[in-house]
Amino acid sequence: MVNITHKSNTLRKAIAEATVLVSKQETIEAIEQRKVPKGDVFSFAKVAALFGVKKTSELIPDCHPLPVEFTDVRFNITDLKIIIEVEVHTVYKTGVEVEAMHGASIAALTLYDMLKPIDKNVVIQQIQLKSKTGGKTDKKSYLNKGLQAAVIVCSDTVSANKAEDKAGIAVIEALKKLDIQVPVYKVIPDDSTAIQEQVAANTHEGIQLLIMVGGTGVSLRDITPDTVKPLLDRELDGIMETARRYGQERMPYAMLSRSVAGLINQTLVLTFPGSLSGATEYMDALFPQVLHVLEVIAGDRHGL
């Protein structure tokens, strides 16, 4: 199976459609009048679709088991066509489009099986995904905005060339994958004056995003949050609550992070842990959805 442990739970929806074509009007009338010998066609097909949705992961090898939190099965007759629509919702790390299509396909096969004694020319025409929301589909709206970011690594050991910066580089690579350019990358010591200078230098119109990497823990030299917090025009507590919760689900020490987030002028400022795993987890937890902050700011700036 594909690794989805880095993903976050979100509301995900999918609607799939299957089309069954019968060959004569008498078949449609038998369905509508509930005179099909094998029973009420739509009732059987609905139950079959529900089973199909629930059992998708048992039959499709790479599908993850997931909590199905809503399923609706709808039927519509148009001329000699029976349109089956299956809608599935979940709050999970991966989507439910295969579940919806599987449910629609099982419902279509059930119709075929029940109708074949009275119509030898029933055809399942197609099974397709009509729509999906959640996950990558929604995140696309945040991308390709020409954003620029500054990444400042706060570390005594890295600035003294006693250690290699891995966390900052990982953040930069992740930003580039989101089409965010990083024209500013610097390494500074854990010094309040140096931090203040970099914050002042990189919170202007040309830089929409400033990420300070390192110095968010509990050691005496971890002063990044203490230095940055008084500089914020507006704190955005929910951002780091989300990041800490995400980290806590993966390792127990994430609760020790003192990271802060907020706005200075029109720049979104984030403080990340200095470890490679911590910085990577924060990127996974927050991006690209945190970029919605910048969309709101842009809307305010243009009076939208």
C-alpha cells in the first residue's frame, strides 16, 4: 500500500455514476411496478452498493481500509437508461472515489443479474467518477500564485559550521514543490538581535512567507518563539495547534514545541522545529492549506 501516514484527515467526498441500458420499455415498467421476478430491483441494488462501498479495501489490493461515514445511493430512469449514483463521505487521509465507483459497479451488476431473466440484452455502459472534493483536489487552489518565501535557520551549531543544516533545506525543497520560490535562505545563531534583524528584513511586500527554522524547544538557547512572538501584529494560534497535534500523533515529544505563528505587516510568519523530522512534519501538517491566509490578505488588499 502507498504510505499515507504523513497525510492529515480531511473531509473527502466522491460521487460515482454507473449507467445500465435495458433493451425494451417493458423492462422499465417491470422495475417501476415492482414486477421483476427476483424482487424489488432498486432495494436490492442499494443494499449491494452499500456492501460494495464497505468492502472496497478487501477486494481492491491497494485501497486502504477507511471509515465510511456517509453513503447515499440514488437511481434515475431516463428512457431505457438507469442511472445509478453513489455518493460517499469520509473524514480520513485518503479519498473515497474508488469506494464510490465500486459501490456503483456492484449496484449495476445487481441490476444486470436481476433483470437478465426478463431482458437478455441488458448492458452496463459505463462506470465513472463524477466529482470528488477534499485532499489534493482542494489544495490546487493555493498553488501557482507566484509566492516568495524566506527561510531563516536559527542554530548556534549550524552557524558555527559544527553541524549541517538539514531541516531548512528540507523546508526549501518542500516549498519548491508547491511552486513557492525561496530567494532568501540564511543561517543565524540563536541570538535575539540576529532573529529580530532577519524578521525585520523579511517581512515586507516582496516576501509573503517567512519560516524561521529552529530554536522552538525548551532548552535555554531556544529563543525563537520568545523573540518572534512580541513582533507579531496578529497571532494565529490555530496554525501551531494544528502542527503540534499532527506531530503528537506521530511522536510523544511534539508537545514540547513552543512554535508560534502570525502576521507581520502582510507576511505570514511561521516558526518551525530545527530537527529534520519536526520541520518535515510541520510542512506536511500545514501546507498548502495554510496559504489560504495569504489569499485572504490578498483579498483584503484588493478590496474583495
